[in-house]
Amino acid sequence: MAERAGAEWASVDPTKPLIVEGVGALSRQNNALATVSVWLELDEATRRTRAIERDGQAYEPFWNTWAEQEEAFLRRESPRSLADVVVDFTETAA
């Protein structure tokens, strides 16, 4: 898979709250910049189903690659252990 360029820079108002979300949003390097860090836990099957329903079948071929990248990130950064708040949806997802 070819590397993709990052998006353009965007300015934000530093006086307003900013929510940054996504698999790589909570890491050891950026956690110190957060006022509050939250980790949401959900089982892989439910996450996959929701992502494909949300983003469409065009993303299905990329899922396994993304899942491998996510697992490597989780092992390296342990974001759940960095979070101020952990919300575990694994019991309520079914």
C-alpha cells in the first residue's frame, strides 16, 4: 500500500475545547498535552461491523492491514493504561 500524504494544517481556537479521536490519538508522546484522556473499549467484531456500516464496503479490503497497525500501536503505546478515564463497552455491546 502506498504512503499517503497528510492533510493540510488547520488552525484551531486555543480557548475552545478540542476533541482528538482515533486509534492513535492517545500515545505516550501526546498524553501530556491532554487535559483529560479517555479510552473507549469495545470488542473487535463490533468495532469492525460499526466501521463498515459507517464507512461502507470500500474500506473492507483495508481492515486487516489497519487491524495489524492498530495492534502494533496498542502493544507499543498501551493507550488504555494512559487514560484518565476508561469506558468499557464490551459487556454492553451485544
